[in-house]
Amino acid sequence: MIETTTLVDQNCHGVLRTELGLGTFEAQLGRTAGPPAAGTTFFDTQTGFAVRRWCPPLLGLEPHTSPAGYLARRRELGVLEAGRRLLRGTGVTTYLVDTGLPGDLTAPEEIAAAGAAEAREIVRLELLAQQIADTSGTVDSLLANLAHAVHTAAGTAVAFVSVAALRHGPAPAAEPPDPGEVRAAAGRWLAGRRVGGRLTDPLLLRHLLWTAVATGLPLQLHAGGGEGCRANCPDGGPARIAGFAAATAGLGTDLVLLHGLPYHRQAARLAAAFPHVYVDLGPALARTGARAADVLAEVLELAPFGKLLYSSGARGLPELHVVGARVFRQAVARVLGGWAADGSWALADAQRVAEMIASGNARRIYGLDET
Amino acid sequence: MIETTTLVDQNCHGVLRTELGLGTFEAQLGRTAGPPAAGTTFFDTQTGFAVRRWCPPLLGLEPHTSPAGYLARRRELGVLEAGRRLLRGTGVTTYLVDTGLPGDLTAPEEIAAAGAAEAREIVRLELLAQQIADTSGTVDSLLANLAHAVHTAAGTAVAFVSVAALRHGPAPAAEPPDPGEVRAAAGRWLAGRRVGGRLTDPLLLRHLLWTAVATGLPLQLHAGGGEGCRANCPDGGPARIAGFAAATAGLGTDLVLLHGLPYHRQAARLAAAFPHVYVDLGPALARTGARAADVLAEVLELAPFGKLLYSSGARGLPELHVVGARVFRQAVARVLGGWAADGSWALADAQRVAEMIASGNARRIYGLDET
Amino acid sequence: MIETTTLVDQNCHGVLRTELGLGTFEAQLGRTAGPPAAGTTFFDTQTGFAVRRWCPPLLGLEPHTSPAGYLARRRELGVLEAGRRLLRGTGVTTYLVDTGLPGDLTAPEEIAAAGAAEAREIVRLELLAQQIADTSGTVDSLLANLAHAVHTAAGTAVAFVSVAALRHGPAPAAEPPDPGEVRAAAGRWLAGRRVGGRLTDPLLLRHLLWTAVATGLPLQLHAGGGEGCRANCPDGGPARIAGFAAATAGLGTDLVLLHGLPYHRQAARLAAAFPHVYVDLGPALARTGARAADVLAEVLELAPFGKLLYSSGARGLPELHVVGARVFRQAVARVLGGWAADGSWALADAQRVAEMIASGNARRIYGLDET
């Protein structure tokens, strides 16, 4: 039996502070902009079924309790106590928290307290740029403040993350953009934006990526398929970042590909081709529930075992933290345990690889044991 | 044990009326323009093996009877009686029949009679346009007749289908084409075509799609990989329709993606991202035989369970109707039954989801219980 | 139990002649240009684990022996004796050897002698062109010598192979290039190259492909994902050759797609669509180790069984020849044996298909029994 004694969740978000009714809870399961189709519910998804499989027992109910019954018990306990019980049921010892999502979500220190674990911050580049733009009046101050903010963030954050970089315009080019073009784009952005306006200019996003690369901190990149990714989101998957990966090879900055599904095999291939490219297992497992073992096995085809990182990708609901951790542990036990049982792998190797992808790889590339 | 008591085949075609020799029967298995490679046979495919697995017992033979032995028995019974026995062995209660294929295939009412089931028509848009063009002398009459024909068809048909829309030119744009451009394209088409000439003009196809969308009837779209799809067929899969899906969101017309394999996971992702996008399971299961359970399981990763629809995609041979139904039922029983057995899903949920994808979802979106 | 009595390795390379230390041995496992990431090793991959699973017993050790222990035993036996034991443990009866790789690798006759088997040569087109260019002073002599060399090679080689054709410039066009353009490109190449310079001009590569097609010898094409394929390598997979496949249909020359993973399903689809397109199973199985059965099963979804060909894709290490053969045999036994056991396939059909993909298909398309 393969065990993973500690778990580092290398990419997650805070949870909502308010009590949730059936509709608002369901909306958090859907991960889309709108409501479910008429006659359907987001509870009838792998995520919904996995929540009902793994969470009720942590609140003293039977597995597969109905959504209404589960939410009644959740309200009975209160959002704080329910959150505490759920997060403590994950087995996560360190949370790396992307704080760049909108909404009233708990901060890293709150997650740490609720989950009796440690927490570190991942800084979202485009949010940082937007905050800088809100308080910078000129192109000069914007670019100087941005450089300073990225440098400062690198001193405390454990990683940077960019969601937008692969979603707008062509694939990130193989070289830092020309300074003159960056100034021009910054001018256009400042002139056209309102306070709080989002950064979608491909050239500025590229500038931001290269600024982050210069810090040496690991850089997490959404590789397609993730949150809010609909029509205006290119569907090429991790292949879009091959050029960027080639350009950044040997610079000393690691790239971590997030949200690979259904391109997880291509992501695994990039991790095999480039020494500095790593693959997140997060939502590819957490959102596929009963299929998580099969998806994990596919990633394990081409990716070197030292290049894989557990995450939940959870946001909003502590239930998603639970689902991520539980389906991951079960998938690891089934897949690696199965290979050990049939003689394909040595049992000691299977146990060692399980610990690597559960926590060891993350500890190494994020330097979690150094502080 | 998961059972599916009724089955709606949401996309199929009629069967050939003539007796078939070994060569003509084999050609129907291949689904390509030409003969098999020298030294090979289309019987040595998953489809061929599945026909030999499931059909001989319905004609009183052992499973895996040789092709020659099976066809001898088929001729002994006669094409009508064999067809009757085969169609009645499917368990299908309602056939939705795409009548837009060339060749002497049985009509919906004949399928209904032979199969002791109901049948409804799906109208193929490009065939409708070609028929209108054959009898329209001017651009004005062509466009007026086309609008009228689509509107009239919407009154009796259960859905529209388009095969060509994703096969010619760039991905269908996010907006209806400009009326002036439509008139110009219609003029070019009328001037250049012979009677029976096919519609391949991307702009007119786009006009046709948007005309159909306006009726509110569900619109089935071949998403790549299907019949006759070879070199001149873009290989991008369902990603090609992401823009069209975004443009039609909220208009009240459902889109059903057909022929996803090997892009079934991307199709499932689109069904998760867009409330009005549905995924057909048809040929992805029917043509993969012994692998159908695994392919079904992959689609069930990301697609909400209320968004999946059974079909056989069968055409020409009643054997393909049988294979579609049998491999689907077996796949559902294995996959959903397996998840119930290992505790991932509740048994009642598994049974409920099985009925949804076998018939319930189709009944809802095609309004089959309303008439 | 499904057995494959003989094995034709339809694409492999020679092995290194020198004794290997731990570092040089490990580098051969990685198949990338650079070293592994800090803190990781290429032994912690499916390939590394499969080598440790299958090779130690052939040298008198326990399965899963540590890398250091295995290499000590390998050195004790000596590179020749170890190579002899390993190659004779593959069960391969005929090796088709691509001799176009750089490095001091054993020639086909040496592999044959060490492995107690037969060996035939596959000629790499771009290497042939480079050798001709080294000794041709003018465009006229280059083009004439090239035509002559390809024609001559076709008399002794068993196939041609091209790695570069799908890696440079746009997808190979559907027609032979214009002779005037070929002359111009040849002139540019001659003028710009040093002795030994590589051929990367898309137009000359296309000319080379069409010259090879004219000989009628099977043409193996790297379809993406293979050796050295990193940033400058398009990631479109086998879809890139759909146009070339359409243009060469009916000309009498077979195309064999190599290195499909993770695009093996698209490769299988092309093999179903085009009578002259075949799919190599090689590295897709050899490099995925414990996952090989699952990958094989995926290829068997759409590809006609007469279109699949075993290979190891091995190069440098006889261990990779062993891994290729052993994981293939085990995968065939598991997948086809499983389908026979559950009644999906007849046992006799499963055994027959196993022999087809292990050797029969290769014997037929390469004419191995004719000489």
C-alpha cells in the first residue's frame, strides 16, 4: 500500500467566508461564467460526485449524502467550523496560495490557521501590474514601479503565476519584447484603462513574464483549459508555450505548467524535453473524480517523475481542497500500487515516487525547507 | 448492475435495401472512400470484430462467426428479415434519423417499422440548400426559398445537422455574415454550379448555420473526424467551433457536437464550458468496439452528465445500429457499474446517470415527450 | 495466453561500442539535448524503470537492481558480451536499422551478429542528401547525384526514413515542388553550407520526399515528438502530414508514421483514412513502460489491425532494444488477451492480430519474405 505522508498543495486559492445556499454552492462547482443548462445541475459532474463522496464523512455524514442534506449539515456547523474540519481532512502540510483571484477569499494565513498547516503566497503577475497601473500616472513610473514590485514580491513570494499570458494574442515570443514597444504599449494601456481595468495587452504580458523570469523565482503558467477559459481562449494547450520554454532554458527559472487537461500528455512531453519545465497535477485530477487515477497514469507516461507536482487548484470551497487531496492520494495508491503489485515497478521505487510528487519535488523547486 | 431500459439513438441513418456480398458489406465497415490496403481487410478492425461479436447471435449463430458464414446466414434470412431481427435487437425506442446521406437508404418510417420503434427526422442543412438551389433561378429566390425551407423544416424535424460547416474554410465566425456578402456568395454559387452541385462555400455555410440557429431547433455539428473526412478536412477537432459556441451562447439554441474522436476530451471540455453545448457519444464508442468503455470514461471526465447523448451514428448496415447499442450498454454498465462498485459513485447516482445519457438527456433537449 | 513467436523491429538503430559509466548510460535514457533537471535523474522515468525491470535478469541479476549495481555487472561482462545477451533476449528475428544517426553506433550486420538475427538497412534521406552535397560542386551535379543515390539506395535498402521533413517550415505540400524552385534552393544550400552541414531547407526536403516516393519503397516519417524535438519542432503531430498523405494516395508508396506519442490516436485515425498509411508502435510503447498496454489499446481503437507495426525505436543501448520488445509482448498479451478473455474478441482472432502487428504486417509491406 502506497502512502503519502505529507502533501504540499502547490497551487490553490482561499475559500469563501460566507454561508452558502444550494445555488451559490453549486455555482462554485461549475467553474464557468453562467448557470448550468436547463434541466442539468453542476452537482451531476465528477466534481459534484467527488464532493459528495469525500466530504460528508468529514462532517459526520454518510458518503454520497444528497446536496441538500450536506449543505444543511454544513450550515449547522457554520462556515468556520465546517471549513476547519474540511481543511484538516486534506492532509496538506503546506499550501501555496495564489492570491490573485477576485472575490472575498481567505488569505494564506487564514488557510494556514484553519488547516493547521503552513501557507506561502504565489503572486499573480497581471493583478500586480493592474494594481501598479492604478497608482502610476506616467509610463515611466508604471514601468519603474512594476519592475520594483516584481523584484520586491520575489523576496517574499514562493512563486509567480500568470493566467493571462497564454490567453491573449499569439504564443509568448521567444525573446523579451523591445523596450520601445513596451513603452508604447504601456502608454496605450494607461491612456485607455479605467481604475481596476484588466491587463490583456499581449506585449505588456510578455514584458511581465520576462520581468518575472529575471527574478529566478519559479513561474507558474496556465497552459489552457482553466478557469473562465472559453471562447477568447486559444485551445492549443501547452504547445503554445514551447517557444517560451525554449527561450528560457538555461536561465535558471523553472516553469510550472498548470491546468493541462485535456492537454496533460503534451504538458508531460514538454517536461521531458526541457529540464526547467514542470507539470502540475492539480485540476486534471481534482476535477475528474473517479477518473483521476487514469489521468494521473497518462501524465506518468512521459514526464520524468521528478517533474510532477501535486496541487488541488481549489478555490472558494474547502470541499475542493478535500477533493483534490483525496482523489490524488487514492490515484497515487492505485496507479503506483498497481505497478508495484504487478512487478512493473519495485515497491520501494513506487513509494519513493509517491513522496516525490506529493511533496518532495515541490519542496525542492520552491525551496520550502530553506527558510 | 447498471441497466439502461430505453435508448434514444440521437443520430443515425437508414440502412441499405439490397442484399450485400462480402465486398459490399466490408466496404460499409470501412467508412473511407477507397478499398482497404492490399493484404488487409476492414473486417480486421474494432468495428469488424464488434459486428462479429454482437450480430451473429441475433441471427441464430455463434458470436465471432466468420464474415463469410455470417453473410451466408444473412442472405438466407433475406435483407428485410435480417434487418428486422437486427434492429429489434438494439433496444432502441426512438431513432433520430439524419436523412441527408446519398444512397438508397431506408427512410425514418421504414426504420421505425423494421425496428418496432419511433423515428424522427434530422434535416441536413447543406442538402436542403442544394435542393433549394436546384429549383431557384435567382439570388433573391434562392435566399427567400432557403429561409422558408429552413423555417418549414423546423416545424417537423427534431433537429438540424451540418457536416460541411466545419470542413470548409476558416472556423465559423462569431457573427452572422453580412447580407451583402451572402448575396454575392449566393450569386457566385448559382452561376457556377450544376444541378446537384455541393455547397462548400464557407460564407453560405455560415449563413445557413445562423439561419438554423434562429429557429431554436437543436443543431448537430460534425466536429471533425467523421465520414469522408480526409485531406481537405481540418484536423483541429471541436476547438474549431469554440468561437461559434461563444457567439451562440444565450440565444436558446443547443449545439450538439458529433464525431469527436479522437478529440472527445476537447468536446467534453466545451460541454463543460458552454451551457448550450452537448456531446454525442456515438461513433466514438460504436467504432472502437472493445475500447468503448475506456473512451466513454474519458468523455465522462469533464462533461457534465446532463450534456451527454447516446447515438450509434450507424449508416447502411443494421449491424452498425446493433454494435452502437450493444457496446454503449456494455460500456455504461462497466464504467458506471465499476465506479459504483468501488464506492466512487453511489449506485443510485450511477443508475440515474446511465438513464440520462441513454435517453433522458435526448428526450429533454429534443422535446421528445412533448408531442 | 497470446504469444508472439517472431518479432520484426521495423525501426531501430545501432548500439554504442564503448563501455558506459553511470552518467553516459543515464544520458542515453533521456533522449534530450541536455542533462536532467537539478535534483532529478533520467533513471526516474518509465524508461529507466523499465530498463531496471527487464534487463538485469538477462545479465543474471534480480529485476529492479539499482543503476549502479546493474552497470557494475554490465562492465564485468564487457560491452560486447552484455550486448550479445541483451539483444538475444529480445526475441527479435529481423532488425530494420536506420543508419542515419550520428555517433559511433553498430552497423546492421553487427546488430545481426550480436542478436543472432537478420538485419536490413533503412536509409535516412537527409543524411544521404548531405553526403551527396559534400561531394557535389554544382547544382546540376547535386540534383543528378541525389536522384541517382536515392534510386541506388532503393535497390538495397528496405525503406527510407525522414526525420526533418516534418520539422522544418510548413507542412509538406500536396505536390512535388517546382523544378525551378528546387534548383534555386539547391543553389542557396550549396552556397551557404559547410561540409557536413545539415539540410533544413523545407523546399529541398520536400523534393527529397517526392524523390523517395517515386521509388515505391516504404517511406517512414517522423510525425513529431521524437528525438531532439524541442522548440523548433512543430507540435501539430500527425495532422501535419494529412495533406502529404492525400497527395501520395494511390501512388503505390506506403507511408509509415513514427514517433506518434502523444498523437498516437491521430496517427491511428490517419491509418484508418488512408490505405497507404501505417502506424509505428515503437517509442509510444517502449518509452511508456508500465503504461504500454494502455497506449497500445488506444492505438487499436481506430487503426485497422493490418496497419500497425512493431518497433523499438532503440538507439545507443541494447537495453532499449530489450525494453521495446518486452513491453510490447507484455502489452499485446494483456490487451489482446484481455479482450479474448472477456469475449470481446475471439481467441483465434486475438492470436492472429498479435502475429500481424509483431511481424506479419512488416513482412508484407517491406517484402521481407521475397528475397
